[in-house]
Amino acid sequence: MAGRNYYTLAETARVLEVPQRRLLEMLETGELEGEQDPHSSRWKISKQVVDALISAGLSPEGPI
């Protein structure tokens, strides 16, 4: 079975070590790319997007 190619909001918060509220703000302003499921309203954030933030040495709060 192939793994998922996205993180949930809670998983993203854990990986980036930032509050979920901050991630929601970023999603709403377009600072962070993600898709919201139309049925459940849950966010899916691409692992590539999160990994790119980490690789660039960036976090939603500023440089790591």
C-alpha cells in the first residue's frame, strides 16, 4: 500500500512545530498551499510543500 502524499493540519503543525491556528492563518492568506476537503472541511497539506519549507530552512515563524 502506498503512503499518503499529504499531511493533515495536526501533522503539519507537529512537523513544523507551530500552532494549528498559525497554519490556518497561513492557509487562508495563501502563505501555505493546501486543499480543504469539501465534505469534511479537513485540510490536506502536501508533504512536498512541508518538506520544501524544511529544506529551505524556513518555518512559518521565521528561519529555523
